[in-house]
Amino acid sequence: MPRDTDGSDTSRRRFLKATGAAALTSAVAGCGSDGGDTATPGDGGDDGGDGTDTGTDTGPVTVSEYPYGVGETMIGEAQRVMEEAGYGPDDRFELDWLQYESPTWSEMASTIASRLESAHIDMNQSSAAFSPLLEATRNGNHEAYTLGWVADYPGPQNFVQLVDPRNTVYDENAAANGARLFWSEDAEADPEVRQYMIDQFERISNNPEDTEEAAEVRGDAAVKMEEGMWQEAALIPIYQGVTEAMWYDHVDYNPPGPMEPSRAKTSNSVAGLEGKDRLSTISSTFSSLDPIASGNTASGGKIMDMFDALTNYVNGTTEVENLLAEGYEVSEDFRTYTFTLKEGATFHNGEEVTAQDFEYSIKRLMVSDNSTNARFPVSVMGIEHETEEVTVTDDEGDTVTDTASGEPETTTRIIPDSIGVEAVDDYTLEITTSEPFAFSLSVLAYSAFSAVPEGIVGDVEGYDGEMEWEEFSQSPVGAGPFEFVNWESGNGGEIVMDTFDDYHGEGASFDGIDAAILTETQARYNYFLNENADIGGVPTAQYNADSVTVEETDDVGRDLGTYDLENGTTVNYARTPEIGTFYVGFNMEQVPRPVRQAMAYVINQPEFMANVFKDRFEPAYHLTPPQIFPGGIEAYDEHVGGSE
């Protein structure tokens, strides 16, 4: 389908504005996204507030608009920058590229590789499913890679934190949740630019207030970080993600908003089924159903259905509503949130949900060795806590010795009793942050903050646990609208959930969900084409823009209409821009800056969108999506410069 219903830039702007909030100072999660082939339900010298002058007049970053050509393929520039760095016909660079298992990404990578040959770069392509790709890049076993980020909360800082150098080095920071750039002191990059990026993110962190002035500082710093990212070619934005949903007439479906399906409960999205009792869907692979260990959109969606948090995004829109919280108050210093919980809400095991469960759940999120999402309460929201240095021990309790120094290894840990989360009584919960944070209610809607029964897993100090972690992560107990029945992991498996009859809110109107786990793009399409799935999509290889008929764009910004499948069946259709961006990143310790710049010069975003992705997505030049870019969509376009 054409990107704009009338082919105009005005339509694009209206479309994007309806799906986000460009001038947010506060709002009511990221996780990585698998970038699948089917777009379905996957100033100057101002003081920065920290006493540091980070103005562009004296800083090391000199670019002020996208420097690698807007809508251009600059092979000559790629060759020039490599030759200036000493590369040539007899001294070529061999670059390993790791990408999604995706025909479209493979096609784009092949084109990039052919162009880089003229710039003295030989690119070796390999692919991996989403989870192995995440594991390889977390461990630094990569050079160039593809990945995507969908907003955890609708603020620019949620995106530029991906390029805060301290948040990109995974072997030094267990809580790192940025892009896998390894932008360390040993990176092939200007150390002054690295420090500049750190200083700008400090400006964001040190100005958390929900005021217009603080929002301006955060916005200015976010734009400067985009420029630093451009200058170092640390990460190359490719496109803004779009969710395209297709569904059969027997499904009464309300497609989720721009926070995308993993932030929406299926009981809200699907109002009813005609002629059947259970919803049939398709899922990607995932490794855990524990809220604190969910690492991708596939597991996030399941956890959203089986668990409830204090707050919740309204069907994937940027609006946040109370869920297990009945109400809340905020202290005068905007640091302490006092939540009053609903009475009578129960877990799937029949136990009532209390404030003690939330105290346990959030502390577990922060301190458990099984948590992969500790960054959200610790670094993003900044829940109050103290730390201490402790000696590292092995599984048998013996001290681990550093092989280089011979001294006992130590690590920093959060002291559980110091965490600013307290159950005042059964239905009153207090959460205190170190500093004010404008997006606290939004972050608390992230599935990692979901309630689990107090003490169910013994991975928190003071609890023996009723279940081993492995059992709980594969057979969870939550308080959401659906309860766990069965999970057969891996390609060809399935996950089954039944509707929870005693759900505290408005539950599902159908009996449950049966999701087939399929990793191969064509298999997923065939499954939907054969009506084995009620909701699905079309891979880009089979996608035909002429098969789309758009009948309206609603007030949420969704294009709604129909799509004619290749077998002659007409299905319902919705297209919603996500608040998310897909990109190419680099291990900066291993890939020199000229190589990264050469890659940026040969990537032509509009060309790839038209010729490879069939105009299903919007070209991206910033990491921050246009809906939430500081100053709005017009500021986004103006800052990019050039012309498409």
C-alpha cells in the first residue's frame, strides 16, 4: 500500500501525528523487536543542568543534519572515506553482517554488500532467529547487525538511551539495555565524542521534572545525541516500524495503537469471535514467561495477557490507565507515588493480589539474578535504593578469584531492604524514586512490573520459594485475563492460554488463545492463508500494494480497510505506525569508523523502502521516531535536512 492515502506529505504528517505525542512532557514497554518480514501484531552553550557546558560551539560534534545523503546512494563517498583511512584494493576490510532470518533484510544486505565492494569492504552475510541474534550481540560476538526498538514509554530519552555509551557495553554492565554497540573507551571512535554523548545523556537524567523547561533541556540533549550518533556512524537508522494487521470477518478486532501489540491485552483487542470459541494466532519463539525475564515482543505479548501491572496502556495507545491500581497520589516533590490497589483481584491460583505481592515483585525485578529487565526500575525510573560491594561466589558458595590479580572478585549489588518500594498495608503501596521522573506511570505499565504471588520463586533474599525459577518461567502464575495451560517451545510448538473466569476486570468474551509457534516466514503466511490463524499478515515477498483498499484513517491514526489475499479471499486490514525504529548497528570495538561511515553512505533508505520493502515502512534517519521527536514531525524533517 502507498505510505500515504493520498500520496502527499500532508497525509504522512497527519498520519504520524495521530499515533504519538510529539510535544509530550509527561505521559501515561523496549524492548527489542524481531524486525520480521511480516508487519503484524513483531542550543547553543546552555548549561545542561549539571554544571557542564555542552554547547555545540565548543563540542566535538560538528554535524547538524544527516551527513550521508538523504535519498542518495553515495558509493564514491564510501570509497573516499575508506581510501583516506588507508584501505585499498590490496588492503580490504572483511566485515561480518548478522541479520534477522528475513528475505527482505537479506535482499537489502546483498545490495549493500555489492556496493561496499567498490569501497574495499568484503561483507559476509549470516542470519539468525531473534533470540540467538540477541544472545550473540549481547556477548559481543558480532560486527554489524540488524535490530529494532519499540518504545517502552513515549519519550525521546527511551530511544537515545540506546546510544548512551555506558549503556552499550554489556560485558561491563549487567543492566545494560542499549544497542549492542560496545562504545567503550577502547572503541574505534573519537573519545571526545564518546564523552559528549555521556554528557548529553546526563543532561537528560539530571532534568527529570515534569516541566516545560526540563522537557526542553531533555529535547535539546536528545537532538545532540542524534548528531553524535550520526558523526560516529555508530548506528544507522533504516525505517520506522509499522504494524499491519489482517483478520477474517468472524473476528471483532480492534487493532492496537502505536505502542504495538505487545503492549496490548488480547482481551481488549478482540471483542468477540463468531462461529468459534477460541482465538487462533501465530507467535514467534521466546525463552521465558517470567515478567522479569521477558526480552522480546513475543514473550512480552504473552506476559501482557497472563499478568497485570499497576497501570496499563489502553490497547497499545500512548494513553495509560489504572489496572490493578484503583488510584494513586503523588507527593509534592514528585518522588513518592502512593497507590491504592483494587480489592478482590486474584491470581490464577486463587490468592488475592495485595501490596505485599507488588513489593516482592518489584524488588525481585531489581535484585534477582534471573532478571534481565532491572534497568527499568533502577536506571530508567530510578527507584530509590542503596548498593554495596560483595564477594562473588560460585554455585557451591566458594569465593571466585580474579585470575589476573589473584584477589577475590567483587561486584556491586542492590541491598534489598533499601529499595524504595513498601507495602504500607494490604492495599496501599508506596514507590519512591531518587529523583522526579515524568514517565513513571508509563514505565510501570511495562509488563516487567507485573504482579506475581509473593515468595513464589526463591530468588529474592528472605524467600525460600514455592517453585524453582525454571518451572515458574515455563508455567507461570499471574493475575491477567488469561491463565497458562501449556507451552511447547520451539518452531512447530504452541502456547495455550484459557480465559480466566475470575478476572478482576472486563475479561475476554471467548474461551482462550491457541498460538502456533512458527519461525519461518512462508510457514506463518501459509498458516494464515489457510485460515488456521484468525489474525495474521502477508510477508513482503508476497505483498501487493494494489491489493490494499483504505477506507478511512481513524482518530488513532490507523489506516483501515481491506486486503485481497492471493487466494481471492478479502480480509480486514489496518496499518499503524509504531513508535519504533529499525536500524543497523556495529560492535565499535571491532569495526573502524571509516567502515561504519562507508556503510552509511551506501544505504539509501527511501530506495530500500520502495524497492525492497514495497513502501510498507517510512524511511528513518533518526533513532527517535518522528511522533515523539523533540519539536514534532516538522522538526524531525528539518533536522534531517536534504530532500527525499
